[in-house]
Amino acid sequence: MHKKLNSDGSNLSIIVQGAIDTSMIKAIVDAYFITFPKCEIIISTWKNSRLPIIEGVNIIMNDDPGSIDLSKYGGRKHDNFNRQIVSSLSGIKLASRDFCLKVRSDILLEKKNFVDLYNNFNFHHELEKIKNCGFFLVNNISSKDPYFIYPAPLHFCDWFILSTTEEMKKLFNVNLIRENDLYFSKEEKIPKIYSKLSIPKIKWSVETYIWKEYLSKYIDFQMTNTFDNNKEVLDVHDIFLKSHCIISDNETIGITMKKKMYTKIKNYRLYSEYSFKDWLYYSEKYKHSKMRKSQLYAEIIFIKFIKYLYFVIYKSLNPFYVNKIKLFIKKNIE
């Protein structure tokens, strides 16, 4: 029998990691304490950061490992690959509760929906599981469906992650990466999908790297880059999806993103990501919800059609037509 997450937060540590926006951090922390009055909150950020005094919060100031310049191959000039790992792990190491929620510093909690979500679906399919592997709840933003548009297995969200503290430590206990490790060597074959999707030829995303390294602790498989979707990797992905995680959207979890670039993200714009209903269907855990399989499948197919339509129009046509399809979707879906 799995241990339950308490609704008052008495067995929950919340790690707020990364650079801190002083204009919003107090409101974000207050929201966690209002919802979970007995939780532990740890802010893990960088030395020389200026933070307001926030009562009841543990603060750790880390040495900044610096960003990685990936602009040589079309990536970001300042990629926070290693910063994510350092600030997350140092905060998690201070966690004293049974469960740990790791969040970005711009996530505002509105409801405690994720407590019931985690408690209700925290179980394995006995015939399809990875021995000793943990169980996680993750946000669907950046949780890619490798069978639809963006074939990147094990590309699960790193913004909002909930699990036991023990498993969270294992998840982020990975080696920091060097710039050269993110580039393909002359001997390596670069997957054609990079050119097809017009994306930078960067070998690893931080999401895939973290989850690949974690799962390698429990099962032996080989993965050479973010788009290495060989059968062995896809099998691991599918089993993890079925028995070891929940993928859910902001509204179902009960959160919003405070940064402007994320506040207007709608599910149809997440054309390569799983939706909560996708996860329910593919994990076969719809049997434990009120959703009928046929109804769920029909909804998924319709939404995927709209997502694909949006993807094609967004990539191919000018903003006038993109705005037209947005208006249609807004009236008929949202």
C-alpha cells in the first residue's frame, strides 16, 4: 500500500528553485502556505540574490555553475541546463518530509487538486512496471508524446515534479554536463528530425537527460540523443508512462504560470505534448476514473486533429491565418 500525500502538507516539502523574481516570490510562497499550512518550503537560488524576508521559509544560496552557450548550433545563448540540476538537487537534499514537490519559481498554486490526483493514481500495472522505480506527477508542458509530431521519448516535464523525497534525490543526482557533450561529433549521425522540425542540433534537452539518467538506474537501455526513439527506448517510455507517472495540465493540477510568455498557453498550442486525457487513455488508468474508453478516445482524436491543424498552419502560413484558427478553437474547444 502506497503512503498517501496529506492534504495539509504535513508530509510535503516544496522546493522553489531557480532565479527568483522578488516582485512575485512572496505571493507565490503565501499561496503554498495558505493551501498547505503544515508544509515545508525551501527556496534554492543563487548567491548574491536579493530576497525579501519570508517567514517560515528555508533559503539556500548556491554557487552558480553558469549557463551554457549553445548559440553555435542555433540554441540559446544562455542555457540553464546545469543551473536546473544544481538548484534542484541542493534544495531537495534539505527536504525533511516524505514527499517532495519541485517547482519553478514562477509557478503559482491556486488549488490542491494534485493531492487527490497523486493519491488516486499512484499504483503500478503489475505486469508492466520497472522494478523499484518511483512514481511521479509531472506537468504536461514539455512532456512530449514521441508518437505525435515530436518524436522525443523520455522528454517529461522538469517544471513541476512530485514524488517521494527519496526518488527526487535520485532524479536530480546526475552529473553536470559540458558544452561539448551537447553537440554531435563528426562520427555521429544526426537524426533528420532536427532539420524537419527546424530546431537546433543540440544532442540533449535537460528534460530527456535527467529522466534518461534516472531510469538508467533501474533498467539497462541505450539512448544516444533526445530523438533516439529506438524500440528499446520506446518500450521504457511506454512502461514508465503506464505505471510510474501521471501527466496532467495546469488546470487539473491547480497551478498557473506567472511569467507572461507562459500565461496564455492553451492545450491546443501544446501540439507535441501529452494532455491529461492522453495520459489517462495510454496509461489505461481511465478504468479508475469516470471516463468511458470510447468517449475518451474520440475526444483525444479530435483534439489531436486540431493540434495537428494548428501545427501545420503555425509552421506554414502567415499570422492572419494562425489567428483565424485560434479564434475557431477558442469558440469550439476552450
